[in-house]
Amino acid sequence: MNREEVLTKVTEIIRDVFDDENIVVTEATVADDVDGWDSLMHITLLGTIEDEFEIKFAMKDVVGMKNVGEMVDLILEQIR
């Protein structure tokens, strides 16, 4: 899977978790850009991404994650 494919899949997951097909996701997207993205939804989102990609995020990585691009970086590191 390449970066673009991972970003596309993450976008699909975000749209599904937040039940909004109109969410526009870029690598610069942050929680404040998405209505309803609070700490509880963040945990739900991360769990869904972990299940979908069959990975596990380390707590240190989750705490340091600044945007969707960094999330994609972490996913790519684990699936390669």
C-alpha cells in the first residue's frame, strides 16, 4: 500500500466514524477541522484504524500525533 492508498482508506474510515460523507481530509487535517472530533471520538477512530490496518499504535505515537499526515506516516511504518 502506498501513501495515497493509505490516505484514501483513512479518509473513508474518518467519514464512516463521524457518519459524514462530506468530510474533506488532507494530510494537514486536525481534529479541530472535523465536527465532533473530541477525545472520545479520537479513541474510537484510532481503534477503527488499528482494526482496519491490523496494527497497534504506541501510546507515545498517539500523544505526539499532530495531524492526519502523521497518522499516515505511523500506519505506513507498521504495514511495510
